[in-house]
Amino acid sequence: KLAESLFNLYGVSINNRRKSWRVAPPIYKRDPDDLAQIPSSILPVLLDLLKERAIARRNRDFFQADQLLVKLCAFGVHVNDDTFVWAYLGPLYQQHKKKNAFNLSPHHERTVMFLVEERRRLKLARQFKQADLLLSKLLTEFSVCVDDQSRTWNTANKRTIKLL
């Protein structure tokens, strides 16, 4: 009851296993190695989405956090939840979208389908960190976004594949 009151009143979360507590959601910081130029028109939107995602994760609303991750992915943003670091892959991602150039070969499509299915299995097994690592790999290596709500994945050229 006390832990619940502290959380509701002050946003303090207590982890009894680790014997630790945290007052506010962690703040995502931009990867220092990320030198990509972010258009000034979308930077405030990205920062708001990152803040909302941190709050959703703190509140254990993982469905909302995943929806926000899909939105960030659509902007070409890669998020690492372990280190609370994000990077803007927009130029590469946008280039693929504009040129319609990123067509997956049959081999790569099978690899993506395997990774998407493996991610689904990890989420069912409640191994969320490993599932998030696969999601990052799908974005960075294949320019693929996964939408868990609609059960689809999209390539950068907007090709949509429905999951079984």
C-alpha cells in the first residue's frame, strides 16, 4: 500500500528485488555518435514522443509504449531502452522511402519474418529486453517497423506484410 501511494502521489517507483527506487521516468538522451541533422520541425515532436514513451513505461503501460515506439520508428528513430539512448536514422530511412529503393530479397524477407516471429515468441515469454533488441535490429538492419496492434510489419518503402 505504501509503495502504491508513493507511486500515485509522487511518481516514485520501488523495486523490492533490487532494493532501489526511482522518482521520475528516465530521460532518453540522444546518442553522442548520432550526427544526423534533424529537421527543426520534427525535433519537438520526437522529444514529446520520447517523453510520453518514458512515462508509459514507468506506468507499466507497455501497449502505449509500443504504440509510441511504432510512431518513433515511422520517423526513423531508433530507441535503446536499456541505455535510454536514441538515434535519428531519418536520412537513411527517408532515403529508402523516397527512392522506393529498399526492396527485400526473398532471403532477407524470410530473415525478417523469422525475426518478427522470434520477437513475438519473446514477448509472449515476457522477455521484453530481448524482444526490443530484435525490434532495433529490424529497424537498423532492414528498415522494418513492426506494428503489434495491427499485427503487421512495414518496409521503408511502405510495403506492408500481415502477420499470421
